[in-house]
Amino acid sequence: MITQSMKRIALLATLVAFAAMLASDVSLFAADRGTPAEAKIMLQQAIAHYKSVGRKQALTDFTAKKPPFGDRDLYVVCFNSEHIVIANGGFASHVGSRGDTMLDMDGKGVAEAAWKAASATGEGTVRYRWLNPATRTMEVKMTFFARVGDDVCGVGVYSPI
């Protein structure tokens, strides 16, 4: 005979198993996304690469996502002083287009915001909504930008929230 106590124990065991399954799914989901620390490291690597191999080769490598410049949803994007996209590892088709057509949540161009953020101290952070190439959904993105040569380059992280 199954008692009320046994039913509670079975229910509790089921809930614990379900919670464990959810936790593992969340950790797998998180592993598919870059972190802010990883984005900052990739940006530093991009700056060093730009200075080492020169502008032309670096921009080509960034757009091609040549390792280590593409990892999951992390990639390098660069704008020139005229706000033209000159490298984009997430959306190569955007290279050559005006970066100000990419609008942030306030309706300002991402390239303009990147230049403003990086102008005062040489680096800065911009938040905006953008298509995540890994999930193909619109998500909030936080991109870390830095001046390198005559350009501004950045690496950002996506948040599904």
C-alpha cells in the first residue's frame, strides 16, 4: 500500500531530478555563450594582432573569424572614423556599410556610440539590441570598444534577457 508519505517522497525525488536536469541545461546554454571576461580578452588579443600584423591583415582576420577572433557568439567588429564597418566576424556582409544604420536602444547608431565611448579614455562600453548570429534572435548586447590605430574595434556579449 502506498502511503501519503511515500507519495511525497516520490514527488520530491521527481522535483529534484527535474531541477538537476534544468540546471544542467542552463549550464550547457551558458557554455554556448561568451562571457564579458572572454570578450575583453578577445578584444585585447585583437588589439595586439592589429598592432602586430597591421590594419589590413587584422581586419581580414577579424572578419574571417580566424582563431582566436571567433568563439561561439563572440566576434570582433571594427569601425573607421567615418563610421563605416571595416571588419565584422559575425556579419561579414556588413563590411563596407555605414555602422550608424545599426541602431541602439535609444535610436543612436552603434558606430557613433562606439566612437563616443572610446573617445574620452580610449575604451568604453556600449549596450544595444542586436541579432545574435549563434541563436538568430534579437538580444541585448554589451560591447567593449577600444581605439586601435585610426579605428575603433569591439567584442561584445549577448544576453537573452
